[in-house]
Amino acid sequence: MTDAVMTGEWAGVLEAPRLHALCAYAEKLTRNPGACGEDALAPLRALGLSDRALHDLVAVVAYFNFVNRIASGLAVELEPTEPTRER
């Protein structure tokens, strides 16, 4: 997953239905939070996610968005945590 995020090559990574649904919801919550009502959670519930798992998903996505927006708003330049990779 880390390699896919860093390189942008997602082939094969999101083929698992559960992972695909988690990533799709995270993107929706990030880009269009107003569209994340109960209907948006239905596909995740259908894959067996519990209320606790849904809570954890939303909390993690919201936290990352919160921290990133603070960093962006303050023009914080983060130090790289991964070595630069050749593409």
C-alpha cells in the first residue's frame, strides 16, 4: 500500500473488495464530506464492518485531514520520512 501511494501505481492493490470500499469511503469523506451519510456506509456494512470499525475509519480519515489542513494552512514543510524513490 505504501508503495502504491508513493508511486501512484494502484494496479492490484485495490482489487480486494473490502480495501476498495475502505479507500473509496476515505476519498469520499475527504473530498465531499456532505455526501457521507448512512447510505455511504451501507457498502462497508455489507462487507461486515462493525460500528466500531466504521467509527475507527472515520476517526482516522478525519484526523489525517485535520492535521494536513493545519500543516497546509501554516505552510509547514514536513521532513521526508521515506527516502526518495526512483519512478
